[in-house]
Amino acid sequence: MKFTNTKLDRRTVLRGSGLAVGLPFLDAMMPAIASAAETEAPRRFVCFSLGLGLHGPNLFPKESGFDYAPSPYLAEFPDLLPDLTVCSGVSHPQVAGGHRAEGTILTAAPLSRSDANFRNSVSLDQLMAKHLGDQTRFPSLVLNASGDNSSPSYTENGAMIPPEMSPLRLFEQLFVADAPAVRQQNSARMRHGRRVMDLVAEEAKSLQRTLGAGDRDKLDNYFTAVNELEKRLAANQAWINRPKPQVSKPESLAQSVSDGIEKQRAMFDVMALALQTDSTRFITLHLGNGGKVELDGVTEAHHALSHHGQDEEKLRQLAILENALLAEWADFVRKLKTVQESSGTLLDQTMVLLTSNLGNASSHDNKNMPVLLAGGGFKHGQHLAFDTKNNYPLPNLYLSALHRLGLHRDRFSTSTSTMTGLELV
């Protein structure tokens, strides 16, 4: 089918044989005559985070710049090296605490080892979703492939967002049509939620007249939160009766998926479909404090191997495991690279970050974090090597990501600027 000078609405569906099929993002959904900004496909952000890090000597190249020799891990996917930047010598300023810092992967909130009253801040993905997430059915997806119920995604109040841990359930939420009775029930719940918000807001306004200045400021902040919630409820209400995209179920979901590599593969397959159908634009997938992984040559659990203490046998098994994890991430990047959009490939429009809170899991060190960034329209193919003793702020990369989405903030957490050396194509 070819569209010529035709403008399709984003909600257009194909109707036939009793089915209503939602379309993915198509060139024909753009105006026939439009500016470059109007015709550009939407930008996205995906983060794959690791609670146990990666073994630095196997990941980081010895040379910096564009002509580096690939490290043992990077040498496993040479076809993707022109599409990614590897960063070394970076970490979150003022963050320590070993495994405790897992919650700061995407927030960079300062944390000391002795801080018993730590309160987290908003994560990068949720800040993006707050400002841009209303343009899709799902403002963001928060996922976990290890079954430990942890995520790097946090609200503005510092509360962790519980992840979806089932690839099959995720696929059904995204692509399986709800029964009419379920849609009616969800619609009723949305309407009821908005009524409750209206009633609470009215009572709070009457109370405001009797309060002092400090409490009135608190209520103003509350009203802002209520207004944002009402907007989200309204957006969700609008999506209830729109058909979900219909796609073929990935082969990785055809069998029972256990924790480990199979679950990671299935999650990545569904994530790629979610981006391709524009069901969401912001995704986090976390691999937490992993257990046993079924791989040839690996007999110990991931956590035990990450705490290797330089034991040669543990390092050998750890390399097998981490290569397998990176291979699935690389396959996901390849999938995005094969999808063509109006402004290039899906990868060109999607920033794909891989990182961890731990630079050295064996010593619980939060410095020298592993960082790979693919896609997003940046000039890649390089190793940005910063000082391994006096680390460069990783939040600078996060600020660059926000700017890439058009969210031109002055800072993110402890950032000092956008990232040095990371330039647009």
C-alpha cells in the first residue's frame, strides 16, 4: 500500500474480517507538506541496567577515541561498534554504598554508605515520561528480567515503581485486546478516580483559606500533583477504547520462560515491538541480583561469580555469562537498526543505554561504572575515556539525553553540563 499526499491520523485503524488493527508509526501519518521538526519520527529512550555490573577489564578498551581496539566483550559484536559509544572513568558523584546504590542508577541521587535516611529522587526515564509520556498508550514501561522485583525507575517522591516481570503478561498488556466488559470496568474506574480527585481538590481549596503561608505552599504543590494525575487519568481514559496494535507473538514467548537469558531475550523481543508500534517511548529493563543462569560452562550463580575475588575459574565463568547478557542486548540493538522510519532507523531515534551502579561488584565499588550508549542520533564509534581515579559525572550523559528529547533543563541531579565528547551526527 502506498500513501501519496495523504495524512493519516495517529489513531487510524485497519478494519477487516471483524478485526480492528492499530497501525505503527508510519510516514503517511505525517502531513504531506511539513517542516523537518513535524516530519521527524519520535525520539525514545531505553535503559538496560545491571545490578551486578560488568567486569571492567573485559569491557573497556585500552585506547581512547575513534580508533580503539575492541575489548574482549566488544569484539563479540563488531558490526555494532559504529553505532555505539563506550564510556569509561564515569560514575555518579557523591554516590557510594555498594549494592545499596542500585536504586540510584537512573536518579544519581547522592548516597553515602552511612545514610540511614536516604530518600531517592526522580529517575531519568520517569522525568522523560512525565513530560512526553502522554503521547503514547503507555507513558513508560518498567521491567525486570531477574525476578527480584527491583527497578531503577523512581517517582518524583522517591518511590520505586514496581516492575513487570513476565514477558508474556507484558505482551498481553501491549497487544491483546481487552474484552468489552474489561474495557467498561476500566473506564468506570478512570471516571471514579477523576471524581475522587475533584472532590479532594474542592475540600483542599476550602481548607486553604484557613492555613498559613507555609501550608498554602504545600497545598499548591499538592494541587499541581492532582492536576498532573487528572491529566494522566484523562489520557488513559482516551486510550481505553482505541484498538491495540496486533502483532505476531515472538518465538521467545512460545515456551515457558524462566529467569535468566531466556527471559531477557523475551523481554527484549516485546520491547522492540512496543517501540516499533509506538506503544511507548520510554523503557527500563533491569537485571538485578541474579541467581543461577543455565549456560554451558557456568556452574555458579551470577552473584557469586560477580564477587570473584580475582579467582580465575570464577572469572572464566563470569565472562561466559556476561558475554551472553551482552549478546542479547546487542541483538535488541540490531532489531532497532533494521526498522526504517521517516527519519532513518528506529535505532537512530532511540537512545539505548546499558549501565550499572557497580563498577566492580567484587569490591562493591560504585566508581568506574560500565556505560554503553547506542543510537539516538549521536556521533558514535568511539571510546570516551575519562579519569579512572577522578571520575567524570555520568549525570552529564543524562542531561544530554534530556536535551536530545527537547527537554532543555539546566541540570539533572549532580550534572555539571552535557557530556563532553558526545556530539550529534
